[in-house]
Amino acid sequence: MCDERERLIGYVYDECEPAERRAIESHLEECDECRGEIGALRSVRQDLLAWAVRPHEAVWRPFAPAP
């Protein structure tokens, strides 16, 4: 298992600094495992972005009325 995998989420979500982004891109050129992981993370991200939750009533109800 590659030691770089935890850094990939910040890369996928564009949350890393430019220097770290370049380092990850350089690593991706050499690491098949991380390239596969990037593809999977991007796919999940796209699925989540496409998930439209319809407006609904709250499911949580307090046991006692608010004071």
C-alpha cells in the first residue's frame, strides 16, 4: 500500500497548496495504485454531487418542548 493515499482527498477536492499539488501529480506519474485511487475518489465525488435530496421534514424530534 502506498503512503501517499491520504493526501489524495485534498488533491481531488482542490484543497492542497500548489507545491503539494505538484508533488502529488509527480507521484501519480509513477504510482499505479494512487492513479486508481484518484479515479475511484473522483467517481465517488461525482456521484455525491449528482445526488439530489428532495426537501423533507426533519426526522429528529426533541423529547421535551424548548423552554
